[in-house]
Amino acid sequence: MTLRLGLGLPQLAQYDPRRDVLEVARAAERTGFDSVWVFERAASPLEPLDGLYRVPGLPWPGTCRHGPDPLVALSLAAAVTGRVRLGGGVLAFGPHAPFPFARTLATLDAASGGRVLAGLGTGWSREEHQGTLVTEFGDRGARLEELLDVCAAVWGAGPDGRQDGRPGARTTPAPASMGPGPARPIPVTSSAGPGHARPIPVYLAATGGRALERVARRADGWLPGPLTGPQLAPLLGQLTEAAERYGRTADLDVAMRVAVEPSGAPLPEAERRPYTGSPEQILGDLAGAAEAGAREILLDLQGCCRDGRELADRAAELYARIRAAGL
């Protein structure tokens, strides 16, 4: 199976949202990418208590303090493309109220001809949750479960029965017309298993534990972090076993977002982070991930580029190398 390739749209501080999102989206489709993706960074603390991604001592870069709203960026991309899928990788739902969030995704799917992928996660930043005043950090798992129920109702499938009687449920959609609905018809069956028919595929981020179990129960796809092949394989094995326990009849899709940082010369392997270094080193990492079960790699090059044009050029060059390598 050919590895699908996605490209991260420019959202960091050095990019101009009036120009660069449109330019990169057009270029991604022209180059041959299968999808374009956005991330969510709703609020960045000026004096963070946790390190970036909750890694102790890892500083938050200044580029995190600026960026267009991800759903606005996806809408801009939808307006200038006609083929690439439009994904969230990852949309941290915490800053959003469930009903308007689900309805915005439905409208975007209708307007784009059925190209939306709802890539969702609980988020990792306590301060971001506190700053947006929508979801308590400790409740984020339960609120994500509730959001999935609301999405099912708003997108036309109706609640799947999980929400009724759930302790602490805040939103119970009543039967109502909520158009425009998604462009795709509700499938008879869904890869998310019995009772989960929905017209917009849902991908969930998870690194293990209860979050990975939620992927097995409720998602069409998994959005792991930037893992190497040896790191990805055992987690995917756990996920597959869990999905089978829930009666899943179809394989979960696996789309992994990686920050790529090319260098002119090879880096020492003992010091190199995955997906950095020479083109050959990066290709080796990508091949390992594909062999371990990744079906799509979301390439994020925005951290090493100055503007949309440079990002589009570097992405096209890397795309050509990956395809020439047979991936």
C-alpha cells in the first residue's frame, strides 16, 4: 500500500494568514499531497507551569503565541482546493462548546464536498483549558466522550445511546433539524464499530491508557505522536487487540503527524531526533513508520521555513524524494 502523505498548513508566527495558508494549500494539492492538516493552540501561557507537551523543562516557543484559528485555516484551504482531505491534527476540543463545534465541522464538510477529517484530542495543557474557560482539565476525557455523542446527533446519525444516563452529561441534543449536514451520506456500517455510523470520520489522538482505549471503542482512526517504527508497532498492537475486544470489524486507520527538519548533512545517530537530519535519514524514519503500520504521514515543515513559498517548495522536494524512494 502506498503511504499517504499529508502536509501541515502554516500557522506559526512567521506566516501571514492573508497569504500563506492559501498558497500552501494550493501547492499541496498541485504537488500531489493527499491531505492538509491544522493543529490547535488556543491559548499559550505567558508564564507556563508545565513544559511544552508537559515535558519538564521544555520551553514553549514564541511561535506558539500566534496563529490563525484552525477551523478558519481549514475553511481557507477548502476554498482554494478541490481534492485534498481537510484534517485536524489535532483539534483540542477543550476551547470549544460541543454543539457549535460539531455544526461548524458539518458545514465545512458540506461546503468542501465531503473532505473533512475530524482529528480530535483532549489536549495536554492545563493552562490552555483554564484560559479558555470552556472545559475543566480534569473532565476532558468525559467531555470528549460527550462531544462524540453531540457530533453524532448534529451530523444526522442521532445519539448512539452512550450519552443517555451518563453521569455529568451537559449536552443532550433534542431531535431537530440541524442542517446543513455533512456532504457524505451516513454509512450503513462504520469502521468505528456497531452503533457508530457517521458521515465524517473521527480520528482521535492518544499515547496510551484510557485514551488509547477510547480510540479502540469510538474512532475511525488513530493520530499517534511522532513515533519511530519500533515505538509505533507495540502501541498499534495494543490498539488492535483492544479494538477486537469491542467487536471492531475493520482496521483502524493510522495517521501520524511528524515535525520534519531537513539538514544538508547527516546528523550523528546518537544525537539525532527522529525525522530530522539528511533526506536519507528522514526517509529511513518514514519507511520504518510505514512498515510498523502508519498509513498516512502528516509532514509538518513549518518550523524550519520562513514563509509559505519556502514551505511549499520544501514540501514539494520532500514529496518527490519520498515517492522516488517507493514509499
